[in-house]
Amino acid sequence: MLVQFTLKNHKCFKAEIKFSLIASNYDKNTRIKENTLTIEKFNLTLLKSAVAYGANASGKTKLVEGIKAMKQIILNSSKEGQIDEPIGVTPFLLNTETEAAPTAFEIIFIHENELYRYGFEADKRTIRAEWLYHRPKTKETELFYRDYQNFELNKRKFKVNDLIERDRVRPNALLLSVAANFNEKLAVQVFDWLKQFNIFSGLEDVEYSAMKMDKGTDRQGLIDFVKKADLGIENIGVKSKVKAYRVQDTVSTTGDVSMVRDVPSMEYWGEDEGYNIGNVKTYHKKYDENNLPVGQVEFSMERDEASGVKKYFALAAPVLEVLRKGEILFVDELTDKLHPNLAHQLVGIFNSKETNPNNAQLIFTTHDTNFLSSGLFRRDQIWFVEKDRYGAASLYSLGDFKTDKVRKEDNFEKNYLNGKYGAVPYLGDFK
């Protein structure tokens, strides 16, 4: 489970921000208490979901991109193709103080009942600092700390001394990534957890749901999940592509001249073919003049279905997969194109112990203020992103406000829209 993510000097975030899923202890409401999970071993109570609000261009998407950037840098850092490649960080460029300063990431998480804290600082060409701490029980242990190319190692617990002695860690490569590439046990554990961190970026992710529909083990479960949304869909299928090749199929030969024809070739999905929305088919009931069902009509997901149907289908497989495995799903603009009632049902699935027995976590951004009055969230689950007049974004929680300023019986939606919590646009006179 994700405990905390820290980011500094990345894109619109100039100062350090901390996105924490550690629950505060102020709310004793038993109904909302279901939104949390207590890890007694580490004396932590974690939130199962969180939502972030903010004006357009405030930095909500950049928060998602920050987490995605950290994950990609870690997973790709040890690849040979990265020898001369920039690291992939983008500092805050609207200030002379930060444009050449390093970007910092840190993430705290629990994996297989052990707690890890990992982070690094980097500019575009160099890893300036890197650290990894491990807490298998009650005491946190430093596994390594790096200052440029100087490494302090816990040689007994993090066995990578030979990599350092043989100079196998490039200045633009992370020690963690190189260690995982050489199967260092604890480094591999961090990698395994990162692969459970799923980031949903939009309709292009429909390819994943299409693949699961075609090859997944729970195809019917995916269909049932879509049918629950009252979209009029009875069934879903993925059809193989038809691709035309110019085949040297001789029709007749006269002297030295051969006549050829194009022969269409039916193909199944190959390893490198991929999936796309154009090959997803939906099936709707067809009725006679007495409104009695007489069969089904095939529709194209791409041409015939509404954008909200496409969005929900794209979300379906990631949501079910994350719930089944107890992983993490980060979605930018979850409610875009979805009816509020449908979006609320999706979020409610993650907060419920019955439908989320494996303690998956959902983190999303939205403009849908109905969530603030829905009763689905505690105060510490509600976050705001706000940009100042100098272009720098900040991140804070409704739980950060003093309890005498924000009470649980307050109308959060009304107060937010009236600007009481900030993170709203200050509009000019459009006349």
C-alpha cells in the first residue's frame, strides 16, 4: 500500500509537496471508518482512496505526471539505451533559483508486510543523491545512501558491493535499478511493488481492457461489470483484424507476364499487433414491433458508442485487476465523461470492505464537486492543488485545516465553490 509520496522541483511544483495516505485520528464516524485500514505492525492507519481538486492548469495532472515520471525513471534507469539519455526530470522553469536545481522524489510504501522508504535527487544528466531504507519490523534500517558517485552501503543487508567496486553504476543510473537488474533481493522487492502502481491516463488505455476481454481469465466478470453500468450493452467482443497484403497469387501466365491479385488475410492478434478501440464490438438487444427481443445488433465501440461508454470500458479492466490484486490505481480526471452516480459507485467500491477485501487504493483527480457532499470521503481524503501568482503549485488536504475552521457537518461542496478552501479559479469579467 502507498503511504506517502514526496515531490520537489518538478514541473509546476517548486517547493516540496507531500501527498500522504496516512489517516488522521480526528474522525470517529464508524461509517466513514470503513475507508481506512489499520496496519498494527507499524502503528499506521492508511486511507483506501483520495481525491484531488483544483482549477484548470493548477497542477492536478502534473501531480499524476510526477508519480509516473518517478516510476518510469526507476524502471528504465539501468537499461543500456539510457547511457547517454537524459534522466527525464523537468524542474520548475519559472524561477531562476530552480531551473538548474535538482528534482527530488521520495516514496514510502508497504509491500509484503514490510515498509520501504526510497528516494532520489537528480538533474537532467546526473543522479545527485539516492537512498533506500527498510523497516521489516519496528526499526528502520538504512540500506544505502548515495552522494553523487560516493556510496555508503549496508553490506550485510544490501549486497551490491561488487557493483560499486566494478563501477557498474553510471552517474545517470539509479543504484536501485542496477541492483534489481542483478537480482539483489530487496531491490527486486521495490521493483515488484512499483509494478503494482497503475496509472490510468485516458481513453488510450482502452487497449488494456480490449486485451483482457480477448485473453483475460475473467472475461465474463468484465462483461458483467460493464452491464452493471446501465449502458444498454448485453455483450462485448474483440474481433481480429483484417489486413490486406499484396500476395503473388498467379492467376494466369502469358509468356513472361504474370497477373497478380490482392488477397485479404485474416489474422489473429500477434505479440506486436496490439489492441485498439476499433476492434472492440458491443452487442445490444434488438426488438420487434411488439417490443419483444428478437436478437442482437453489433455496434462498433469506436464509431457507435458514446464517449462515456468508451471511458467506462477503458476503466473496467484496470479497476477489476487492481481490486483483485490489492494494487494501486491513480486516475487523472476519473469523472470526465461519466455520470456522477456512476463515478460515485466506482469510488464506493474501493471504500467498501466487502467489495475491496484486498485493500486496493484509488487516487484520482476531478472537477466533480458532488463528491464533497456525497459522504464518501473523510476530510483527510480530500486534497487541493493551488497555483500562486508566480506559477508555483502547492498541495494540501482538507484535513490540514484546523478543526474549528472545518467541521465534519460543514457543507464542503458549497464552501469549496465559494473559495473557502482555495484551489478555485479567480475569473475575470468575461463581458
